[in-house]
Amino acid sequence: MATATEAARNTGGPTSHTRFQFTQATKEQSKARVALDGPSGSGKTFTALTIASALGSRIALIDTERGSARKYANEFAFDVLEMSYFSPDDLVEALAAAGSAGYDVVIVDSLSHFWSGSGGMLEQVDTAAKKGFGGNSFGGWKEARPMERRMVDALVAYPGHVVVTMRSKTDYVLETNDRGRQVPRKVGMKPEQREGLEYEFDIVGSMDWENNLLVTKSRARALSGAFVKQPGIEFGQQIKDWLEDGTAVEPIEDLITEALRPEATFEDLGALMRKVRARRLEGAPMLDPSGGPTTLGAHITERGKLMRRTAAGQGENREGSAA
């Protein structure tokens, strides 16, 4: 007698009782998720703005660098939000505001501050450890890690394109010059961020002091390992062409609009949540009807709970009236 697995093989599809069903893979259109790392002076902000200009017309820049991005306002058109406290939850709120305002591209310059700056993850962990775990850092990480997860989810599920910059630590290496002498050269080391964060991005590039970019990770095969001297608008256009080469999908903005629709029923919200989960967009940042920051998944869940409570209350009132 054939097993369930053998039956699935023979029929070319899954058996009816399984929860796990495979479908034909197709490349879908998507939004940019780009990270640039490099030492101070390597041109990260300028390059981020150049890429953003190729991706969209309305650009929002979250500036953690004491207003330094304004120095490029005569070369690029963008709106800026300057921050001095770098709680990951504050970044989620800023992304929700940018998404609600309809910005095509959001730049976070730099994401490193939300790791090691005032209010960043390292400080959040230290505070949590001191408050509830007697200084134990393991307990602090357990308490603070969900905050970081919300931030990362908001970045990867933002309705538009996302470009982030990250600072790299610097060091010196000795090299032999054309005269045969050993000379020191300053080099960038690993970025100031959580280990493995690059996995969340489609394209990661490292920049040097001559403003050159080496693509260290890319899901776009044409850009894998590319070395680009002072990348310009053409580099951003290459990214855009790759993103648009695929099947069109329902924009995240439409899903958010549906979640906010006043006449949406409980069944509507259930169907919407299934769609949102299938695309892993629960963490998409948005503003609720009162203007408060939330996420797409949380908003749908809260609306569903409210509908259940309302229905339960109405049922109790009807029973009381009948009695």
C-alpha cells in the first residue's frame, strides 16, 4: 500500500490532509532593501541619496548625524527628520509616519545609532538588565530583543523602498607602495550593528575612502560582487530594474487601506490577516485612525478583538432584554 508521501509523488501534488502545500515559485516585484556600510567620509549619505533618487520621487531621510544630510539639500530633493534619541521603537514610529505620508523611499542615516547610540539597543539591554535582572545581561537581552525585532520587521515591511547606512569601525594596515616602502592605510572594519543584520537586506555594499562601493551581498545576480567606482544614478537604476522584473503584487499601502476601512467585517479582517501573514507583513509600520503608531498585524488583531468584544456585549444585552 502506498504511503502518503508516495501518493503525493504519484499524483504530482500534496495529499489533501497535509497542512504544508507547495506552489510554483515565481519572482515578484518588490521594494528595495539596501544597506551601505563604511567608515566616516566614505560617502554613504551621498550614495544613499543617489540610489534613493533612482528608486522614487518622494524621499524621506531619518537623520541621526546632527543634521549633516542637509549639506546635500542643494543636490537632492528630500524631506528630513532629525533624531537625537535612538530607541528602536522610535524608529518604528518614524517609519510609520513616513509610510502614512506616502514617501516612496525612506533613508535611515545611520542605523548604527539605533544599536550603539543614546537609547539604542545596547543601552536598552543595559537598562533592562539593571532594572529587572540584577545586572544580568542575558536577562536584559531577553527583555529588549522584541524591541529590536519590531524595528527590523518595520524596516523590511515598509511600504516603499528602504536604504540604510551603517558606520564601520576603522583600523590601519601596512601596505607596500610603488617605491617598495611599507605605508599605513586606513581601512573600514565590520559595521556597528548586530551581527548578522545584513541577512535582512537584499543588497549590501561596503564603501571606502575613495567613495568606491563593493557589493558584499546581493540577491540581484547582476550586482553580486560588483565593484562600483563612486556609484551614481546608474547604480540605483540597476537596482530598480531588478526590483521591477517580476510579477506585480498588491501594494502594501492597499493592505493598510483595507485594514483601516471602517466598514470592514470580522470575516474581511480574517481574510486580510491570512494575506498579510502569507507575505510576512505583520510588522509593516502604519498609523492607526487616531494617528498613533502601530503595525499592520497588530492593528488587524486589535480590530478583530474589539469586534468580538462588541458582539459579545450585544449578545449579553439581548439576553438581558429577553429575560
